[in-house]
Amino acid sequence: MTPVELWQEFIEKQPSYRGKPYDVFTFGDNPDELLKLVLHGEKTATSSIYRGGKTSQAGDISIILDSAGHAQAIIEDRKVSIVPFN
């Protein structure tokens, strides 16, 4: 399924999201294993390097792709924190 197809299916069930922007991404290392953890509710957070530019915001929506490029999940950021690495 493409990201557009998954999004159309989603907004038919959740019309309040219609017109909202979304990002599309694949997890970097071992994307299928990390996607599986998300789908099973075991992976509920992630991190990235903050370089002082734009960062995610609560309410941002993303579609996660598997390693073959198929859209598998839609997630919404609930909380974003910038904390020191160390």
C-alpha cells in the first residue's frame, strides 16, 4: 500500500485528520524489526540528533514504511522533548 492509499483509508475512519500534513519515513537500521515493535506497542518513543533547527512538534503525523517501501502505520507525536545526550 502506498502512503497516499493508507492515508485515504485512515481519513475515511478519522475524518477530523483530513487536510492535515504528514511525513513519510522508514526507520534507519533494521526497519522491519523496529516497525514490528511499533505495531505491537513495544516501541513508543524514538530519538534523533537536534542541531538547533526545526524539530518535531506534538501533533505531527507520520506514515512509517517497511523496508520494501510499503506504508504500514500512521503515528502521531504526543510529546517532544529536547534533552542533553549525556
